Amino acid sequence: MKPSFIAEREAMGLHFDAIAEAERDIAAAFARRAERVEAARRFGQAVAHNAARVPSARWDAREVAEREFSSELACTIRVPQRSAENLVAESRALAVELLATRAALAAGEISYGTLR
């Protein structure tokens, strides 16, 4: 016997509920990634602050640390350098300026795509 139309719609609804749950999980993972990127960036800056300045260096220690960090991040997550730089900037904004947005992302109330 073929399931009723209502039963089919309810079953489809369960699939969409599962998709929505997965999207909330993905948003929470993006929030965790942003927190970890910002924590690592801050650590790199702290280490660079303690580094001795080379008198003839073209860049100061902070600039070197930023460039090294974004390069390492790009390699780690396999994205272009510019994408890594954007991720660092977005992560910093979420950690410093957009606290409510970060909380909404972590709760799965908004998607990472919404932020862009």
C-alpha cells in the first residue's frame, strides 16, 4: 500500500529537519574555527612582540608575524593566501567587534555565508 500524501510530506519534513540541524552544526563549527583562528593570531602577535627587531628589516615583527600566520593558515586549510587573510580579518571582527553575531553563529541561528 502506498503511503498517504500526508505521510510522504511528513517524511520529507524529517529530511529537511535533518538538513537544518546539519546547517546549525556547520555554523557552530565556523564559529569555533573563527575563535581558534583569532586565538592563534593573538598568540602569534604575542610571540612576535617578544622577538628582537632586526635593524635593517623591511617589516616590523608584527607585520612579519601577520604574513607568516596567514601563509601558514592558507597551507593548513588549503586555501589561497588572500582567502586566509580574509578569514583572519573576519575571525578578528567576530572576536572583537561582532560578539552578538558570533553568538548567533555559534548557536546556529545564522550561517557563515550570511556574514559575508
